[in-house]
Amino acid sequence: MVLIGYFSDKKIQQDLDDDRYRLEVMEDTVNDGWYYEIYFENHLALRQKFIPSISEKRFFITERDAKKTGSLVLERLKSGKSPTISKDDLYKLGITF
């Protein structure tokens, strides 16, 4: 028996305006810093309390830094890419750490 299959490559692109995702930036007044949370369909999917990709556990210094980093992660999730943030990403975003 010989099976012949036909496969087609389809690139699935998600709408970047996908409202199933939500970013919230929060202040940690006890530790004097900022962090972000990403929700998917109103369920907490990710809480990033510390700046990713650095060896120390540091909160974001400003709300703006947390929002810029969280927005990049959100954009990557919506487009089906890995949400991993590198040090190079932090430098490009101008994140202070």
C-alpha cells in the first residue's frame, strides 16, 4: 500500500489587535518598583515581577519600562512568536537596570 499525501504550508497570522490578550502594569509599593501581568481571555497567563534576562532580581524602575517590556512580550505572543526577552531586547527598548 502506498500513501500519497499533500501538505500545504499555511502561515497562520493572528490579528495583533486580538482583544483576548491584555497587559496590566502594576506598582509594587513595598519594593518600590513596577512589574507587568499579561492576561489571556481574562486569566492571568504571565506575571513578570523582575526584569527578565538579568542575573539580579530587580523590579522595573519606571512604569514606562515595565510597559515597554510587557508590550513587546504581548506583541510576540499575539504574533505566535516566543515571548522570551533578551538583554539585547532590553537595550533596544532603553530599559534601565
